[in-house]
Amino acid sequence: MKIFTWTNIRLALMIAVVIFLFSFTSYRNAMRKIKKTEVVFVGENVLFLKSEMVNKLLIEKNQDLKTINKVDLDLKKLEASVDKQELIQKADVFVSVDGVLKAVVKQKTPVGRVFDESGSFYIDNEGNKMPLSDNYSARVPLLSGEITVVKKEKLSQVLRIINEDDFLKKNIIGMQVLPNGSLIMANRNYDFQIDFGRTINIEKKFRNYKAFFQKAVSDSTLKKYKRINLKFTKQVVCIK
């Protein structure tokens, strides 16, 4: 019985050729020059960042792209650099097969804007601080008062619900946080004050407010009220 047959030899040669071609292709791919950079924004259509700002983070020390090999790129380091940008929530950085250095960027979503003695900044949908943008100004509720006395998770929940609801987004334009953690909200078209109370039963209170508002509009009574109290989840108390 022969140990080596032509079938075995041909199989071994085929495997060797495949390994050689794979190694050669991998080497050529690693030595491929970077042709250009490309920034793709996903999610919201509004851009708080310009592509040029992200491009500067992708090209270290202002290197000439034509001198950079794919193998020399530290993609994790580049991705971490882009992620540190305070307007960016998450970035994925990679090199395409045709030699394009790409960054797929998801921006942070502002849901409120704070004015205090230190200046102004946004609150994003996770409750964290987000700087203002020179490129675009978001239309979100204005916050004032003692915002630090409310847990950021609760405050962001309130703001997210407003931001994601077409009626509330058009209706609620401002919010004051009292020292005890209660919220006072302002309406866009009417002078009444909305006493929301503490950040509990949040969704129920907003449902009550929407139901009250629709009923009051149909009855033409909205202009009569000075204060709308939502603290009691089973009823809305109105003060003239």
C-alpha cells in the first residue's frame, strides 16, 4: 500500500497554493495605501458635527494619506479618539476593501438645554452633559433651577418622553427644578404653570396632561387656568 498517492499529492499542492494565495492577498491588503477618509453619520439627520471635524481625529499628526499603510493604522486607537469627542455617542472606525478609512458616527441626542451661572449646555438622552454645537442649535426644553437634586436617569426619562412625543415636544418649552426635586413646566402657547411634582409616575402624569389638554381645548377653557397640578395621578387639579 502506497502512503503517497497522486490524489494526496494534488490535495497537498492545492492546500499549499490556497495558503500561498491567502498569505499573498493578506500581505497586499495590509500594505494597501489609504486612499481617503469618509465619515458617515447615522441616526438623526441634524448634524451637530461637520465631517471635517471627525476627519481631523482620523488622521494622526496631519499625515499625508498616501504615505499611510493599512497595517500601520491602530483602528482601536483611532476609534477611541473619535469616541472622546463630546458630541459623539459612538463611532465605528474601519478600512474598506478599496482602501477607504471610514468612520460611522452616531451623534448624541440632546433632549434639554441648561442655563446656569457657568454657562449653557445640553442634557443628552442618557442624562449626561453635552456641549453646544457651533453647527446647529437644537430646539429642546430650557432647564433651570437645581437640576442636580434629581437623579440624571429620572431627569433624562422625563426629557426623553417629551422629545419623543410630537404633542409634548411642541407643547412643553421649559422646566424648572425646585430644591425638593419637584418640576415646574411651562407651556408654549398658554400662561398657565404645570406643576408636575417629583419624578414619579412620569408616564401616567403625561397621559393625564394630554387628556386634560385635549378636553380643555374642546371646551375652550385653557385660558382660564393659571396652574395645572399633575401630582395626583387619578385627577388633574386646575386653579383659575
